[in-house]
Amino acid sequence: MNKIGDLKDKNILFLQGPMGPFFKHLDTLFRKEGATTYKIGFNFGDYFYSNKDNYIPFKESPSGWPEFIKDFLAAKKIDKIFLFGDCRYYQKIARKIAYENAIDVYVFEEGYVRPHYITMEKFGVNGFSTLPRDATFYLNLEKKKRTLPIHARQSKFKMVKSAVFYYLLSNLFWFKYPHYLHHRDFSALKEFFYGVRGVWRKGLYQVVERDYEKLITHTLSKKYYFVPLQTHNDFQILQHSHYGSIEKFIIEVLESFAHHAPKNHYIVFKHHPVDRGRKNYHDFIMEQAESLGVKERILVFHDVYLPTCLQHAIGTVTINSTVGLTAIGYGIPTLTLGNAVYDIEGLTNKGTSLHRFWYHHKAPDPDLYGKFRGYLIEHTQLNGSFYGLMPKEFTDQQNIV
């Protein structure tokens, strides 16, 4: 437990974790270390994926949550809180109150570095991260030789199964938690529809996009800027950028490109795979591009291999996607338009306007990248998966969750 300290005789609170049994297993492991643990749940999915002997349901109106959690933290003398995602309503309030009362908060998220890592960061993640943003801090670090991560054995089947059960049970037993406020659409029927449509679209795109990889590796190689689209309801956008939607980001990028980019260059947009069954921005992008007179210089697709897209790009423009950090790893000039943990001068083109970036962009400093990545892994990343190998920081056994 080297990243969270000794747990013996500590009082631990779990809030919502990733959909599935990850937090349930973590709860069991912490108890074996001598901790007293509690789990507060907000819907029947939370209940299903929890140990039942320490589970406390919160069934009141969301407006009653601040007082409830404040009193709970004091009554149980909580030392540490573990939660998933720090922008959701319940988690955000709990994090704030914990901070005011000097209670440690550990936030889990998908990995900053992928694959084979998940994020666990003290105090907050992404825009709430306390990671230094000064290049000098990292350049002054000693360069360490790091071992490769163990394969995390991520199971997409377990991830999908966990989500299906979570949504289905929460919807079937909604009356047990009638006031629950979810951070996204919480309809099991809609999620099922999106899942089926996503599978169908994936098959379709394998056919209609079969020539795109050759196009970007030959005809368009080093002639295009790469723009990875984030999920439409990503808190990275809603909380840590000035954009209220992906559409606004697309419009800003296209308008700048049309008026300021070299006339012989192109833009390649790639959809986020999670949005495959939910969103398709193709027509919207092409309508905007046509109105700006750049339709012939725009390519939009879904499932072309990401590293290929990055390696053949002139540069990458993103809001704050982790794809930006991947692009930096490939030595690709990168511009972020939102708040990103890796938006550091020397890594990104920090301080450069979008209009200027089309013409004047710098490649990342490989030495800075190596030291930043090493520090990031050491202080925020766990080698494991929410749906595969339990991180060795929590157990010396190769447990599968």
C-alpha cells in the first residue's frame, strides 16, 4: 500500500467506483490490512457491487447530500476517501468537504498513460490535479530507468457485463433510490440501444473506412493535422475547458483552419470509440467545412488505428484528451485548448494560439517528456485494470477483478 500509506486502524470511506466489482475487492483488501471500511451508495447498482455488511444507502434528495456527508465524515472519523471521478455531483461535494477537514481523498480514473495503467491521484485528477506544471521541475529530476508494466489483462467483456448489470439493476429498482442524480443519461434501454448500434457501426466502418489507413499513410502523410474528438459528455470538456460541447470545439477548429492554415494542408477528425453508438459528427463537420469552403480538405472517420493517425500527422489539436499525451510520446507537435495535466511548455505548444499553430509549431522535448512520463507513472499511475489485473500496489497476488 505504498501509495496510500498504512491502513491499519484507519477509517476508510468508499463512494462510487467504476461500474463493477473493483471497489468491492478493494474494500475487502483494505479490511485485511486492518482498516475499518464503509461504502455509501446512491442506486441499486452501487448496492449490487458492494459488500453488504458495511453498505450505507443515501436515498435523500441531492440537496441533502452536503449535510449528510459532512456529518458522516465527522461521526465515523474518516481518514481517507476513495472515489471514481471527481466531477460528479456527489463526489465533487465530498471531495470539497474532505479537503476542508484535512481528510485524504484518492481519486480513480482511466489511465493518463495507456494501456496497462489506471489513475489514482491524491486530491484530484485532470484539471484538479496537483501535478507541477513547470517544465523546470521535471527537467531537474534525475532520469530513472523504468521497467515495463505487466499486461493488465483488461477484459472488454467484463467491462460491458458490469455496465449492463449496473444500468439494468439501477433502472429496475429505481424506486428504492427515487431521488438519485446520475452524472449522465441513466436509461438502461438507451444504453442497450447505443451498444447494439455501436456494434453495428463498428462492422460498417470496417468496410467503408477500409481505404482510409492507406490514404493517411501515403497520400496525406505529413500533410494533415490530427484532431481526436472526445466523448460528448466528457467532464474534461464540461469542467476543464471553456467549451460547452464538442460542436463548439469543431466550429472553432474549422474556422481557424479555413482562415489561417496553409492551403495545401488537411484536417483529419477521429471520433472517440466510446461515442461510436451515440454520436456521429460527420455530417455536422462536413456542413461546417462546406460553408467555410474547405470541405475538400477534411477527412472524418471512426476506427482507423490511432498510432497510425498520430505518426503521419503534422500536429495534433485537442481540448485535453489523453491522446495529446500519446501524440507527444510520438514526437508530434501538440496544442491543447483546454486544461490538461500535460500542457507544459516544452511538451505542448503552450502559449501558442490556434491561428498561429497551423504555421508555427514545435516538436516536444524528448528529455522533458521522458522525465514527465516517469514522474506521472510513479506518482499517479497503477499498473492494473478495473476489469483485469488488480494493481500490485494493493496486493502482491495476481488477482483478477
